[in-house]
Amino acid sequence: MSQIGIFDIVGPVMVGPSSSHTAGAVRLGYAGRQILGEPVRRADIHLHGSFAATYWGHRTDIALLAGLLGMAMDDAAIPGAKKLCCDHGLAYQFHRADLGDVHPNSVRLQLQGESSHADVQGASVGGGRAAIHRLDGFAIQCDGTYATLISRHKDEPGVISEITRVLGEMNINIAFMEVSRRRRGLDAMLVAQTDDPLNSRVIQWVTGLRGVRQVWCLPRF
Amino acid sequence: MLELQCAEDLLALGRATGKTLPALVVEYESELSGQPAAEIYETMHHRLQIMKESVEQGLDDPGALAHLAKGYGLKMKMAADEGRLVGGQQLQRITMYALAVAQHNASLGRIAACPTAGSCGVLPAALLCIAEDRGADDGALVDALLTAAGIGTVSAMQGPISGAEGGCQAECGVASAMAAGAVVELAGGSAEAVFDAASLALQNLLGLVCDPVAGLVEIPCITRNACAAGNAVMAADMVRAGIPAVIPFDETVRAMKQIGRAMPESLRETSKGGLAASSTAKRIHRRMQREHQLEEE
């Protein structure tokens, strides 16, 4: 299990009322916004378990939308997120869903921007901490403690070593790394959590590598 | 690498190195985050200021943005000023502070979660009241907060800290354990006494379910914050009187985890059981849902 920082315990500093259902939900929305990489135009938000049962009371809906708009959890504008969505042209729809045997505070975000879309599933795991568990159908682990590079690529020899070589040349240290694939020889995913921040040059370089189809760079969230 | 897996390891490390709990917690965070110790102290000072602000603002918060609970801290303050309360002066303030912060949270105010937002009033109430009475300075308060953070971290490493996973015992129970340990730290107690007080405080609240009326962090959450804050000071004094915790803190946390697992989903923040399933709560919930539908239209 990864370590827990003391300021996630005495903290976070946040706008109420619930760390798991409000602050964690802001973080999940924010992570979704970062993965999409552009302003969200349409969001289908699937609420599971306790999220589905109590979202309105804990203002989980407002919190997720605030995050999707790019707000942090101590932003005083959070209570007005629904109106801001209208102002910013973000259309949203909430759904109750059974996402299977997952954390009770789970949500699936189907997001669309001007030019791209993302299907992100994550959970608010307590104390305002959040974790992403699925991305575009792949099981991943990403809790925002570190900057994270995610690549989707062809499952063939040498792709992963090329990606790690580029990170090495850019002096970016990998703290944790995970690879998975759907079917041999087809679609694969790499998730690298790094000690050093990732910039747009990293996306450019890694996107240019042979076999790489899509690259996401997430800041800490 | 220094780890905060359990209280036992932390206590052993303290005995072996002669370092205090706050010092070990700073060392842990420094290794984990890569930040120098000075920055960690600074961030904790900031958290302390947020807590003080949330007490002050909460005492004046009429609760306009809360659904059901209105001005709980304000009501206690007025009653205390008018001499209408029967409890002792310190207990009055502990209750008042806890209600103020928890009310502020319910009213979309800014608070420091500790360990969660639902339990954010417990630690500030117990710690700030005792600090006022003892004339403790901010430096001592920051050390007490670091100790509380250590207690919360070893709890989170071994058990749940969300109502959805473990019920209210995982929120107000852990908050009370953190507050009890922080009060002992402030009073100059040993590291062993800190974790004994934390263990006793949590033992007293084991089994507490999370059954919020209408799914809101208001009833009974706000008044439970006051209960857990008072419990923290009681636990600290029991340990100072020489009453043993008997069950070590780590084992109490594991018991809490086991109890949380045995709890039906209806009592873990889903508002399907307990107080939330009472006829009055259901009536309130239906009314709120009607209002919500109106809001959507």
C-alpha cells in the first residue's frame, strides 16, 4: 500500500460538507478534466453505491462539476458550480449506475471536449483522497500523489523501453510503473508515476514514438 | 525510509532514537514529500490558522447554506453568555467550538478536514479549548497537531477513515483518538500515553454507525462532533490518572476495521438505516427531495 501524507489527515483544507463526497469528488472531477486535456463540453456522470444514494445531500453533484470546471477543493466558487456550467457551456447528465464490485464512492465520467473524449472511472477513498481505477476500459491505479504519464500503444516489443528512454533523457525519474493490455499484439497501456513534473514536451516526444497512439500527462491532483 | 505503518513501530522508533512523536512525524512527511522540515512546520501552522478561523467563523455562522442545522455554535455561544447552560465552563466551550466548526462545514464554509470533513470539529474543539486554558502557544499547538497527524496516519494505514467504509467510528472515532493524543501531547505526556489516550478514545466510540438524516452531514453528525471532542478530553484525563487502555492502539484500530466490515451497508453513509430510516428522517428526506425537484425545474 502506498504511504499517506500527514496533510491528507490533518486536512485537506476544503469547502464542506463531506471530505469523501465533496472534496474527493472535486478531485475526481479535476482528474477527469486533466485527463481530457481540454475544457469539458459534455459530461455523463454515473454515480455508484454511496455516491448514488447520497449525492444530492452531500452535494457530490456540485463537487464533481466544480472539479470538471477545473476548480480546487478549497475554491469558494464551488457552491455555484451548476450555474458556472451553464455559463461555460458544459452540458451534464447524472445517472445512477451499478459499476460492479468497486469502492462504494465510485463514479464513472464519460467526458467529451471539442476534439477528444475520455472514459474515466475512479473513487473517493476517504479524507478527500481520490484514485482513478479505469481509463478507456483499462484497469489502472493512479491516486494523484505523483505526476502521472499514461500511454496507450500497440502491444509489441520495445515500445515500453522507448518510453522509459525518453523519460530518462528528459531527466524524469519513474517512481512506480504499471503495464497492461487488452489482447496480445493489440492495445496496451502504460502508467508511470514520476517524481518530476511532466510538461507538454513530454507529451510531444512520447506521442512521436513508434507504436504510441495516445498520451496523457496528469499533474498531481 | 521511515514508515508510519503502526503505532507499535513508531513507539519503538521513539524509544530507540530518543526522538519525540512530532519530530518523527515531521521526518516521515519530509521523506515522503521531499519537503524540508521548515516547510512542513509552516504548512501545519497554516492548518492551525484555518482551524482557528473555522471556530471564529462558525461561532457567527447562522447556517444559511445548511439544510437542517442552523446556527448551532451561535446558539451555544448565546446560551453561555446568558448563563443558561448547566455544564462546566470548559465543557461548554468544547461543545460550542465543536458545533461551530461542524456547523460551518455543513454551511459550505472553509474548514480543515481532520481526518474527514464530517468530523472536522472534534480536534479543533478539544485542542484549542485545552490550549486556551493552559496558555499554550502556537508552537506547542503545532507539535500537538503533528502528533494528531501521526495517530491519524497509522489509523488510515490499518483501517478505514470514511463513513462509507467504516461508519462514524472511522470518522468521529478516529478524530477523537487524534484529539485525545493531541491533548496528551500538549500536556507534556509521553508517546505511550499519547497512544493510550488515542486507544481509549477510539474504544469508547467503536461501533458507531454512519446514519445521516436525509444524507446530509448535519443530523446527527454535528452534535456527534461535540460528543467526540468531549470524549477526547475524558480519554486524555483517564490516561493521565493512570487508567490503562489495556488494548493497544493498533489492535483497537484493527477491531474498528473488523466492526466496519461487519456493519451492513445500510449503516455506512447510505442513509438507508439507523436514524436515517426513522419515520421523522424519512419525512424530512421526502420534503427535501420535493424541494430538490422544484429546484431542478
